[in-house]
Amino acid sequence: MSGLFPPLATKRKAMSINSFGRLLRFTTWGESHGPALGAVVDGCPPGLAIDEGWIQPFLDARRPGQSKFTTQRQEPDQVRILSGVFAGEDGVTQTTGTPISLMIENVDQRSKDYSEVAKAYRPGHADYAYDAKYGLRDFRGGGRSSARETAARVAAGAVARLVIPEVSILGYVSEIGGDAIDRAAFDPAEIRNNPFFCPDAAAAARWEKIVDEARLAGSSVGAVVECIATGVPAGWGAPLYGKLDADLAAAMMGINAVKGVEIGDGFAAARLTGEGNADPMRPSSVLGAEGPEFLANHAGGIAGGIATGQPVLVRVAFKPTSSILTPVETITRAGGASEIRTKGRHDPCVGIRGVPVVEAMMALVLADHKLLHRGQCG
């Protein structure tokens, strides 16, 4: 009978717990309070011009401590490329086709802030779940379960963007604490003009009060992040087990603090009729244009797991930060009743800095599917 079941080690190897993607595959490593964290991107095509200056702006957008509405941990998040690139005779640094290793040092850890977390579990956090699985956990900032890990994803996503120059990716916050933007006031130019990545100036002003009140009360609020990718050609993706929307959903659900993902209209589609949910097509009115002209995009640019050529729309729900100063009932590692309030520096709304992370995961999935499509269809 033993021959029917592979050893446990073989099963674990196949699970790829810290890796994502197929042809363009990335693996992240490191902990919140370790010396460094980073990513290894494998399968990137050769000959793409890249340097640390290309990656850094994406990390700067995610970097903590840039306003009172985010954690005050001061991390420069300076990236170093350790492998997979080479500067030729022309002086241009390019990808070589070999694994690209990216490293970001941690410089502002305060592990002493987590002395109470070592003794008791934070409700809503991964403390108990990690202990139940591994029998031990890195309680300093949550270790791998910390949102700090997402810096590595953002660096990897910057590499992925080089693979898909035909695609434009735009992320923004559409809701904080239950207060949503006015779609009629949507202004893409406004997104970088406020600390909330908000496309609606009036909503951003309201959010200042919402987030500040939560911060001063030692509490937190949730947020919804939307991401639109335009220029995705029709045909990327695959039916059934290689669906583009399934991979996007998995990528977004893998982000720390994410509890829900919608593609296109998402759950709202369940409240529509068949004709209301349809995306009608007609011949394009643009001379020489390929494909139809769509009159709606309820499907979010994906039908049957394959891109239709319309903008790909993903909506991601971030829960309120679990690390709060408000005392909450919990248990100790020994199983006794206790109460905990988390000291230290934490985001009163972790979804704000989730925007660059969602954009990065969108880029990584789309780049992977571009290479998969090219591999099958040429």
C-alpha cells in the first residue's frame, strides 16, 4: 500500500507554497523582522532593459511612513538586483533569461513591540493558524504573514511589467470604511494627488476623517481596491483549468489581508437578468480595427477564462488591520483566557498601500498568460 502514496516531502514540494505562476514564476522569501526580504523571478525573457531605477518607483508607492494614514515604520525599501541581468558593451543592463534575484533590506524593525504577541494570539491575525500548522511561529511583526512581505511582490511585479509593454495597469481605492467614491467624479489624474490612491477628490477628503478617527481610536477600517488593465489582447488565458480570471482571483486572494475578489460585476451579476448581464457586440466602427465593438463590460474583460480584448477589471476587498490598540479577548499559547492590545506601528487601513500590490499581481498574472499564450498559439 505504501507505494500508492508519495512521501510527505514530495507532496510539499509540489505545493509550491511560496511560489506563483507557470512560465513566469516568482518566489518570495523573508520575514517582516528578518534582515531582508525579496523575490526570485524565473522565466523572464532575455533582452529586456532593466535596472534598479525601473523597479524603485513602484516600491516607493507602497513604502510605509509617507503619511499619518499609514504605518510609521520607516523603511527606504531600496531594491538590489543580485542576479539575472548583465550590462553589455553598450552599457545597457538587460535581463539574461536566468533567475532574477531581488533583495530589499529591513532597517527599522522594533521586535520588542511584540513581546505580548509572543505569549498570546492576536484575533483576526494568522498567529494561531501558524502555530496550529507549524508548531511554532515568528511573532515579530507576524513573520511571513505580515504585509511587509508584499514589498517583494511589488518588486517582482515591476519585472513583469517589462514583459507586457502593450498593457497599462491602473489601481486605485474605491471604498474605505464603507464610504465609496462617486463614479461620476472619477479622475485618474487625482489618484496620485492624495495619500489614498483615490480618483475622487471629495471622497479623499472624507476618508481623511474616517481613517484619522480610526487611527486615534486605536482601531482600523477596511477598503476596496480596484485595478483595470487596458490593452490586454483577446485570446490570453485558457478554458477551464487555466482560466485568466481564476489565476487573477488566486493571485489577489494570496495578498495578505484580502478576503474577497470580484471580476467585472462580480457578485452584482447575480442580481441581474440575462439580458442585463450580457455584453452586446457589434462590428467595430473604427476602420481596420480587429474584433467587435462591445457595448458593455459586465464580464470584466474575460469570458470563458479568456480575455476578450476589453479592459480587465478586478475588485479586491481588504479587511481592517488585525493589529489594533483596542483590547480584544483571546487565549494564550497555553490555552488560558487572556486579552490583548497590539502595540507597535500599524496601518489604520492596510488597503491603502494595497494598491501597488494589486497592480503588481495583475502584472505578474498577465505576463505569465502572455507567455503561455505565445507558447501554445505562437
